[in-house]
Amino acid sequence: MSHKQKTKAQLVDELAQMRRQMLELEALSRAGAILGSSLNYAAVLDCILEQMGRVVSHDAACIMLVEGEIARIFRWQGYAGFGSQNFFARFTFKIADTPCLRMARNSGQPSIISIAENEPSSIYGLEQTWIKSHLTAPISFRERLVGFLNVDSATPDCFNQADGERLQTFATAAANALKNAELYDRARQEIVDRVAALKKERNFVAAVLETAGALVMVLNSQGRILRFNRACEQTTGYSLDEVRGKYFWDLFVTSNQVESVKAIFRALRAGQRQNKYEGRWWTKDRRERLIAWSNTVLLDNRGVVEYIISTGIDITERRQLEERLEAIHYMGRELNLLHDEVAILKMTLETAAFLLRFRSAGYGLVDEATGQLNYYYYPVRGASKKLEVGLPLDTGNRIDELASRYEQIISAAADPEETLPVLALAEQAGSWLSVPMKVSDRVIGVLDVEIQQPDQFSVTDHQLLQTLADQTAVAIENARLHYEAQKQVDELATMSMVSQTITSTLDLEGTLTGIANHTVRLLEAMAASVVFQDEERGDLWFYTASGQASDVVRGMRLSAGKGIVGWVIEHGEPALVPDVTQDPRFFGDFDQQTGFTTRSIICVPLQTGEQTIGAIEVMNKQIGSFSQKDLRLLSWLATPAAIAIQNARLFQQVQIGHQRLQSLSRRLVEVQETERHHIARELHDEAGQALTSLMVGLRLLEREANSSQTVVAQVAELKRTTNDILENLHRLAINLRPASLDHLGLVAALRQYIKNFDQQHDNLTVQFEMIGLGDGRLPPAVETNLYRIVQEALTNVVRHAQATRIAVLLERRGDQMLTIVEDNGVGFDPQAAEQNSRLGLLGMRERAEMLGGTLVIESTIGTGTTIYVEVPYVHTHSDSR
């Protein structure tokens, strides 16, 4: 429709609409201009909130800023009439969980939500039911979401698309304003930081120049002094006027370092910007100081070196302290390797001399029994002579008493020249520094040093000496612990050795001699004896001894109840005698006989059950005196000694019984063999002859009764029976005692027996081999017992082994006779068989032991059995008979 065709009313409406758009544009323009007028971030936020009312009419509005996926309200207004003004401040909003924010973010366009008047609303998820219209516009800068502009109204359908476009336009302007404010704030902060840094640097430079502890010189490029701060003046003794314009190396640097310092400055002029070095400086009064310097160049606008700033720190005392600490550290490492108190304290004094340059020194160790110090004083540093005295722990009393001991030394000296150093020291007043040697809170000693000039020890000296004393105390304690641990290890090792000795041998003399030797070493004694009570003779017998005069003491006898050892055996109680001269029980005649001087004794009884059979007596502790601990250790050693005695006696009884049993067994075997021999001879001589006669008669009868068939048959049957009887009797005789064993020897008898054995058992193959015997004969007992062992072994194979092959070997190997019987049978458990008292096996073993030999059975189930018999060949002889 053209303008001409429009009515006047339509034209008026369009004109009004255009005016409204112009007003809206003017409002947007004005709002944008207002936003651009400030660069303060907080002010921009306030301005955005204030101008939103001009852009879109609303009842309430808020500004949200985004942090990741979270939106937080930073400014809000208009909510006071509908609820708490600050209700938003408690909440954050997840964009993905808030519909209005999620739609605006995802689309990049305004989001409008309208709710019916009677419909409940929850725009923010906070139950704000009064909100019926909501408009959200995203704040984005270069496609990055910054925040949201939100307006709310209590009227439904309050906002339209045009409102959204205006609010979005305003949001774009707000994003620019916020970004500008952010950049401005950042730039302003950087400026503030730079200004602060410059001020700090300026203040630092000013402070350095006037700091008493730092030396600062300003030099020209040639090394001439331009500025000299107060610290330099105090350290060198020169004033600025005295050094201005002079080369500093001409004044301060030691001659051997001048060229190296000049080379350092040439490097700075050549382009090096800074360097560091340490140098020794001479002061005005010619004292040497060690200075650590740091040099930095300042360039002019042409890049040429204009000034050199030298900053130094006097490290003389620090270096000295480092050297001292290094010495202490080295000493600490070395002390940890020492386990002797004298060596530890010697190193401590050597280190103290290096640290403190003292005149004299001393140390004391606390005697726990008396509470006093065993004190060692060295009047002159490095001198070998020392004064060893007992002094109180208190420092003042200790020094006073030490001075009085000086006077005693001087008055008692035989050579006046020897007293001169001591006298000179005594006449000169000195300064003492004393520190305790402590382990935790326990004082174990003291460490003292003395210098000639009064009041010359500093706090640092005290700290160094205390550190030295602490390390010494730890080293001494470690040495003592090491000694105790080593002693305990030695005690345990001795106990273990004693126990092993007892269990490994039944030699009574060797066992008790070993116990006496261990006792002397373990208790650090001079001598020890093991004494028995001889009940047959009614006196005491020194069975064994160790240590001094042991050869003389061993075997001596003493009347029952005599001496300390006699009292211990009589009463069955231990005795600890620190001084034998004060004990009436002591018997000193032995000392006169042996030349040994007894000072102290500990003695404990040897008891088996309730019976006292003897005692162990120990004399003279090498260092110190015997203690209750020594008595406990000796009591412990007495127990295995008594056990050793008891075991040895029981073993002797067992040996006697075993010898008697062997003798009876040997006699029984001899009787058996004699009886068998007699029976075999009787069977052979009498029964054999009778049966032979019978056979002759039967033959005659057979010749005379040819006419009768019945007689002939009966006679033939009698002849067969008689022949069987003869064979059985012959075999029985051979089994009882083969004649070949007596007449031809073991080899022939075994060969004949094995041949017959092989013929009697069709399912067995028996092989016999002899090596190294020749034609010689063995003693009858050896031949008989070896023959019976082989006979029993073959019988066992037939009865139990289910074997098909047997091999028998008879061999001489050097001075031993070896007999082996091996089969391929089912095998068995030898140990179980012997525990079940298999008489055959026991008899075989008994015969082998009777000859002084051994019998070993090796058997594997399913594989077979091998029997080894080994007897000494020394029992043999060559009598062929």
C-alpha cells in the first residue's frame, strides 16, 4: 500500500512507531555511551544494571557472570518487593540445569519465557512464583560467553521479540565495556606493580649502600673508588676520603691476588655483565679478612661500561666457623668408627685444640658408683704428661681442687725443671670453659679447656665446645653399648660353643677343659679350675684348670671342706669374694705352691639333681672386680658343665654295659657255633654211618631176594627213602656247619653253598665273585660270621624278596673286608623292619659289630635290596691250616 492510499490514522501510527524506535535507539546509544565512560570493572557492572531499565521495561533485573559451567549473580535490583533483596547471593546456577540460561547459551540469542497468570513458575529453580515473564540475553565477547543479562516481570507476556533484540544489542555493548574494564584493570595493576617494584628496588639499593653488614663500592670502569659505604669503612678502617680515586687493589688486595682481580675487571669491561669471586683483603691495621664479592656493571646510553658496583660480604668468621664445623663433622664421622673411650677422648682433645687454641685441657668421666669424676688433666696442650685424679662434678669445686693438686705436684716434684711449666701456668690467671658431656638428660662426663687471657671465650666458642662434647658423649655411649653388645655376643657365642661342645662329644676331660678356657675368656679372669668331690678318697680333686698356673693346679688335691671351693661344695651355694684377705674361708697354701697370687674369687657348685659333685672356681678379674653379673654367668656355665659330667658318666656306664653285652653276644655265638659243629659232626659220624650201613644191608637183601617181586619193590622204596635221608642229613650238616668252612676256608665254603643254593631254586640265578683275597685264610670268627651273614641274606631273599637274580661279592679293599649281597626283588623299609625286631637283620648286624665292622642296608621298594658288610682286615691271618 502506498503512502497515498494510507489513511491518516495509519500514518499517525507509523509515525508514532518510528518515534518509539528512535527513542529506543537513542536510549541504547545513550546507554552505550554511559557504559563506555567508565573503565572500572565494578562501576561498569553497576552502570549495566542501571541502564537495563532504559533498554527494556521490567520489574527486576540481574547480571550473571560465567565461570566455566557455573553462573553467579554479581548485581541485582528490583527483587525487594517480591522477596529478600539478597536471596540471589546464596546461590550459583549450573547453566546446563537452568533452562533459560541453557537456551541462551546454546542459541547465542535472547531467551523469552512467559508463564500464565495462574500457573506456578520456577524460572531460577528457587520457587519465585511472582515471576511470570522472563528475558535472558547472553553476554559474549568474540564468541566467548562472559555472562547473562536477566530481566523479570510479574506480568505474563510482558516481553516480546523486539525487547529481546534490544536487550541483546545492549548485552553486546555491555560485553565490550566489561572487556575494556578488565583490560584497563589489568594494565593499571601492572603499572602499580611496576611502580612498587621500582620503589622496592630503589629502597633496596639505598638500604644496601648503608647496611652495616654489606660492603658496597662504586668504581669507575678503571677500578678507581668513587663511593665507599659505611660497612666498608668499618671493615677496612679507611674513610671514604682516604680511598676516593684510588685503585682498590692497591689498597686492599693481597699481593698474590692482584693479577687475578685485575683479570676479573678486564672481563667486566670486555662485556661480561657480572661475576663473583672471593678475595682476601688487608685492613688498615694489616689484618686479613676474607670477602665474598659480587660485581655488576652499569652501562651508559652508548652501551659502554660507566660504573662497576661491587657488593661484598665479610665471610671471615663464617669461613672460620665452617672450618670448625667441618672439623667437628669429620671428628663425628671418625668417632663413630672408634670403640675405645681413650681413643675417642684423645681425638676430642685434638679437635678442641684446632677449634679453640686453648692452653690446657681436661676431661672427666662420671664414676656411677661414687658420683665423682675420673679426671684426666693435660697441663700443656699437646704434652704427653697428664694428671689423673678423682674430682667432683661441680665445675667451681672441680677447678679449685685441680689448682690445689697443682701445688701438690710442684712440692712433690723431684726435678725442679719439670715443675716450671706447671708453676708458670699456675701463676697465670686463665679463663675456663667447661661443658657437660650428656646423653639425653644424663651427664656422663665433662670437657674443660683453658686459655691464658681472661674472658676470651665467645658464645660461638661455647657452642662449638658443647657440640664437640655432645658428639663425644654419643661416641662414648656408642662405644660402651658396642662393648656391652660385643660382650653379650661373646657370652652368647661362648654359651653356644659350650652347648655345642657338650652335645658333640662325650669326652669329659676335653669338655671341662673347654668350659674352663671359655670361663677365663668370658669373665676376663686370670685363672679358673673345675674341682670334683672324690667320694672314694674323701677329698677334692682339681680335675682341670685354665689360665695362669693351670699346669701346676691340674691334678692337685685338697681336703674336703677346705678353702672357699670346699665351702661351696659342702654347702651347695655360690660364693662371691671380692677380697680373699678379708674372708676366713680362703686357703692360701696353693698360692705358695704355685706362685699365683689370688686377690678375688667367684665359685659356683656343680650339681646334678640335689647332689653337689664339684665346683667351678674363678680367680682374679683382670680389670676391676667380679660382679653379680659375673656370678650369674658362671652359674649358667656350671649347669652345662654338670650336664657334661653326668652325660660322660652315663656314657661310661653305657659303654661298659655295651662291652659286656658284646662279650656275652660273642660268647653266645661261639657257643652256638661250637654246638652246631658238634651236632654236625655227630650227624655226619653217627647217623650217616648208620644209614650207610643200612644202605649196604638193603643192597645185599636186594641181591638175595631176586625171586620175589614184592620184596624187590619194598627194598627199592627203602633204598630211595634211605638215600633221601642221607641227602637231607648231609644238607642239614652243611647248613649247621659246613665241613669245607673248617677245612678249606670262607671262599670255598661260600662257593659250594651258593652252588647248592642255586641248584635248589630254579627261579633264581645266583652269582658269586671274589676279589683280592687269594689263597689266604681268615680268622675263624671272621669266616664264620661272614658265612652266616651271607647265608641269612640269601634265606631272606628267598622268603621275602621275590627276586630272580642275586649277586654276592667278597672283596678286600685295603685294610677292610667288604661283603655285598644284592638282589632285584620287591625291596622293603629297613628302618621299619629293624623296629619290628626282625631277628634275621638284628643277627646280621650283631655279627658285623662283633667283628668291629658295620652293616648297611639300602633298599628301594620295587627295585631291590643291597646289603653292605664292612669289617677290618686287621683281624685276618694267612694260616692255611
